[in-house]
Amino acid sequence: MMRPQLLRKMSARKEELGVGRGRARRPLRHCRGGGAAGAGRPGHGAMAIFSVYVVNKAGGLIYQLDHYAPRSDTEKTFSFPLDLVLRPHDERVVVAFGQRDGIRVGHAVLAINGAEVNGRFTADGKDVLEFLGNPANYPVSIRFGRHRLSSNEKLMLASMFHSLFAIGSQLSPEVGSSGIEMLETDTFKLHCFQTLTGIKFMVLADPRQTGIDALLRKIYEIYSDFALKNPFYSLEMPIRCELFDQNLKLALEVAEKAGPFGPGS
Amino acid sequence: MSRSPGRKQENHKISRELFVLTYGALVAQLCKEYEKDEDVNACLDRMGYSIGIRLIDDFLARSAVRKCRSYSETADMIAQVAFKMYLGVTPSVSCNSVTGNEFSLILDKNPLVDFVEELPAERASLCYCNLLCGVIRGALEMVHLAAEVSFLQDRLKGDDVTEIGITFLRKPEDRRHRRNK
């Protein structure tokens, strides 16, 4: 349960786009038990709502909240030679082969010897791959984990989804299709609700989480209350309304508590 | 109206008189600022428009209505659901034209004119409730229905009934962005 002081402190640290963090991240390596239960939630197991996205009519992301991210960082000490195969990918160094012990293919190098890396370079400015190729630097402690999306990447992905949504409506054999309502994968389900005015609300949640339809309607209500009725909020612009954040987080908590056996409030 | 659980249950309603009085004060102030009736009407319409573009989402979120498939459904929706929800009155709807895109909402009771008997002589062509026209126009525009909304008859001007006319404009066929409405 979020305490009001914690909520206020977190809201003060919001990024440009109104991206908020739902709860303090604790690295999973300190927690026992697998999966997503690591962040200290009571009981339910892996029941979570991961994030919420709000996209405006033009396809631009106007709000994004990471409510819960199953952190799977692993930090290990290695000696030369490194038995993982690393390669550069985009702006990061990722594991290409040699999956073991929680370090999976696709994980990026997040930190070396405790200092966070800056893309392909260490905190000191040395190239990561060069550094790890030099036996003199060993033993070295490297932290691997899933790369967090940056704000720009989220913007791009939201716009792409907006386009896919439009394509989906057009591909429909029946006239007047609602567009993509759900995208299902083995690790999450993306639920999308487009209002009659063209705003899209997307919720990424655990596949077993129920009551997301009601949650999407609830988020619509919260948007119409705390964003639209705020006279200083301009339509289609990024939402930076404190009340919207707070009420959204509360709604997410309520929806999560309901668990897998039926809708909540 | 449902409120999120975070808010304390504030069930105090704001008095209707205060709302009507506020509206009256607004019109009176505009009359002081603008000499011509057309300017006041235009200003009220603009204000109503900016209310309408926001109110539509509130309406859709709370009433959870399905998409309207025809102009007459839309006009019925405005009269029977929207007016009822926001002003507590239900105007009757009639279709004015054979082409099926002109409708009238006939208001028996208009809460905004509770305390107004008639317009002053120098303000004969003032549309006192023009805000409502702007609201309807703005709301319809956000669901991609262009319309012209105006007062056809007004009790304040001596007519028998108050009648709001909605004319849906045909937009050019635009198949490029066929978004779900």
C-alpha cells in the first residue's frame, strides 16, 4: 500500500513526459522465491499490472506509468576468460550466447564493478568490450539485466502501436471493427481501449490478471476527471497532473488486489 | 457519478442556484464588455466549445454508450442521455429535413433561464444560452461529427418554445484515417 509521503516524493521525481514510477525498485537478488513476487507484495503471487500507456489521437504518447517491473538483474563476478558471448547491439552491449544462472540472452550489461555503464562505455569512458577483453581487469563483477526502455523508445513504440491499431481496424473483414483489443504473449497481455474520441488507453498486465476491461473504463473516467477537467491541461499534450497520477495508481492497486478470480471494485 | 476510491465520499452537491447565477453573471459581464450582440453570442459559443471538447469524454466515460450509427441516434442520445445527465431536462427531438441531417431539440424547461424573464431591449438578438450550442458543437466535433448548432427559437425573445437546431454537415469522404469512432 503506497503511503502518501512516498507518493508525493515519487511524483516530484517525474521525468519530462510525465513518466512515473509506481514503487521503489528493489533488485530481485535480495529476494527469495521466483518471479514477480519480489517487490514485497502481499500474497497473490505473480499478479501484476506492469504499465499503463495513454496515446492521443495523433498517435503520440501523452502518459506512461511503469507500475511494476519484474526486475531480473543478476550480478556476478567473473574471471578471465568470460564464458558469455557479448556483442554490441544498438547502444548497448548484450549477451548473445552462453545463457546461465539467470543471465539470459538479450540481457544487457548494466553495470561493471558497481558503476553503471553508459551505453557501450563504462563509467570511466572506456569501451566495455575492450575492457572485458583485457585480462588485467579481472576478476570483474558485472551486472546483467533487461534493458529499461528510455522515454524516446516508449514514444516510438506507442506510435508504432497506434499505426498497427489503425491497420488492424482496416484489415477487419467486418465493417466498424473495434481495432486491437488485446495482444497476448506468454509473459504479458496488452489490453487496449480506444474511446469514441480517439484516445487509446493501454494496460500491460500479467496474463492471469482479470478485470482489466473495468480498469480501462476506470482509467478513462480518471482521465476525463483529472486531466480534462483541469483547466490548465491542454488537450493532446503530455499529462502532467498530480491528481491524475495519484488516482491512477490507486485504481491500479485496487485492480491488482482483485486477483485472478474476478473483477474488483 | 462514480468517484475513485481515493477521494473521500464528498456528496455535497453544489446548489443549482449558484450555477444559474454564475452563468447569468458570465453573460452579464460579457454584455458589459462587448457592445454588439453578435460578439457576445460568438464569445459564448467559443466558451461552450472549449467546454464541449472536454465534456464529451466525461459523458462517454460515465454513460458508456455505444457508438451511434446514425444522425438521428446521435440527436436522441444528446437529448435523452446527455441533457438528462448534465442539466436534468429531456428535450424532445424532431427531424426537420428530408435529408435526415437537421434536427431540433425542443426544450420545455431550461434551467439556465430560471431567473431571466426577458431580454433587455438593447440586447434583442442576444442568444442567452448560446453556451449550450457551443458545448454541443464541441462535443460532436470530438467524435468526428461536424455540425452547426444554433438557437432557432427562444422563449426569451418572445417565441413559444426554445428550440436548438443541429445540422450535421456532410464531411468529404476521408478514407485515409478510418479510425474507430
